[in-house]
Amino acid sequence: MKEDLKDILFSEEVIRERIAQLGVELTEEYSGKPLLIIGVLKGCFMFLADLSRHIDLDCDIRFLTASSYGFSTVSSGKVAFDKEIDWDVEGRDVIIVEDILDSGGTLTALNAFISRHSPASLKTCTLLDKPECRSVPITADYVGFECPNEFVVGYGLDYGEKYRNLPYVAVLKPEIYA
């Protein structure tokens, strides 16, 4: 698996440190308020697990599956959700946690989807941000790292359901997905 990688962008230690900082930021911003954290599967699972351990607040953690990639390296532009939400959002402070913000289509659709349920507030947190890839005008409220315009895997991010278990974020060699 390691032979498929071009470069390691963010090491396990660097990721761990930045996530701890994000947890402190969220704890300070929402001090005394319970949070509803919605993780976007599958890519967020490592990030959300580590992030939630650094948030010193009452948290309700839920998950949605949203997909626009399938087994491709490029977004299809069509976002599919696995289900309608079956928990109460109205009047709650909500944070959507994503693995990566690139085209912005998924996060835009998620914001609209959750907004229909009248949260008190709605913010977004992403491990990686690829602003060069944006096709819709959206920014995340909390960002772990700005990422170059490369196809990355690891720490929950995949290509064809592989590489999620890497403890760091790395660039996948183009010949692997060409």
C-alpha cells in the first residue's frame, strides 16, 4: 500500500496536534452549550473520533452518508444522502464534520439539507480544504489544513474504499488511479 503513495502531506503527529487545537476552539466557542455533531461518512470517521475526544462539551454525535464520488477521483456533481435524518435538529447548535472540502458541492447540499430542520446555528468543520477545486462559493468555519490540488488518501480518505486506515494523509500516485 505504501508503494502507491507519492508523498506524505500531513503526518500522524501534525494531524493529532491540529485536531487538539480544533477541539479547544470548538469548546471555547460553544462553552456551556450542547452540540449536535453530524459526521459525514465514510471519510470523517477517524477525524470525528479524534476531534470529539478534544471537545469538552455535551455532544450528541450522529452520522449521515453523503456521496458524490463513488469510485471516481472527481465529484459527479450529484450528492446522494443515505436517508432522511431521524433526530431532532430544531433549535440546536450543529457542526457538520467533513473529511475534505474540495468542489464544495457536498457541503453546500448538506448545509441546505440540515438548514431545512431549523438549527439554532450551523457551522462546518473539515480536516482538509482544497480551495483551488471549489466550484461553488463556500468556506468551512473550521479547517484543519489547506491541501494542495492533489488526490489524497489516508486518515479516513479513500480511493475505491482503500487507504482509509493510513494514520496520515498522503498523495496517491497518479498511475494508481489513472
